[in-house]
Amino acid sequence: MRDFTTLLPVAILTACLSGVQSHALAQRADPENKPLWSTVCAKDNQGNAHSCRLVHRIFSGDSDKSQRLLTVQVHSSKQEAPYIRLQLPTDLDLQSGVSFAVLEEASNFTKLAYRSSIGTCNDSGCFARLPLDPELLTAMKTSKTVLVGYANSQQEKIKVLVSLNEFAEAYDSLDGAPQ
């Protein structure tokens, strides 16, 4: 067990994410037609990037009534170990936590899975954090999809598929990112 993150057996995660009441929501990438994984860097006073992150936002519905389902941020800096920060909607069952599963390309079975508690919530959403260890990074670079699962306040299971298209190239372009 690592901090508040637990590596889950494949059978348990598959059973949890295939619940009868689960909802897979229609989704689309960022409405501004940005790349799936955009790079955002914080800069020092001289304009040099000192920490960067990849950001992938996923929305549901059409452009008129779209709602953010999930934002995945992959943080990398020279000062601390890389990690993933998940920004979820505020209408959550906090006790359920969040699951993060990298799926096998051909079969959609789970390649690697984590479960995390919700760390904090504010007006912009609820947040969970996962360490981006070398095993998870390799799985994300070599796969096409991540499945993020959580429950809303009515305890309905929500599943969000996150595309990993363009992820490997975007991550490798981050300044200071461990390879």
C-alpha cells in the first residue's frame, strides 16, 4: 500500500466498474479543439519553466450544455516526484473514492489499476492524487485508454474513458519529466 493509494487486483476493479447502476457518459474532448493533452508550465521571474503538467479535460453533452466530467493533470517538475491529479465534479460520494485503471489495448481488460481517496473539494471540484511511478507511466505510454470510476452523491457509478492518444509524445516533451 502506497500512502492512500492501493494497487488493486484486476478482478476486484473489473467487478466494481461493471456495476448494474453504472453510467458511461457521452463525452468529448475540450470544446476549444485543443490537443487532447495540452502542456501548461509555471514560469519563474526570468521566464524559465520550472514545473509543467499535461492537462486533459473531458466534457459530457453537447457544446451548449456541456459539463466537465473529469480533468486529468500529469504533473512533472525537477523538485518533486511526478504525480497524477484528478479533478472531479463536486457532486460526489466522497466515501467511494476514485478508481484509475489503464486498459489493455486489444481486450479492454485492466492492465494496471489504482484506487485513491478524494483528498479535498472546493468550488471548482473534488481532487484525488496518484503517484506516477515508472510502472504506471510505462502502462500509460503503451496503452490507448484509462478508465476512471467514481460515484455521484446518489451513489450511481460513473465511468469516464480517458484517451491516451498523444500522451506518450506529450509526456516526453515535458521539460524535466522522468523518462
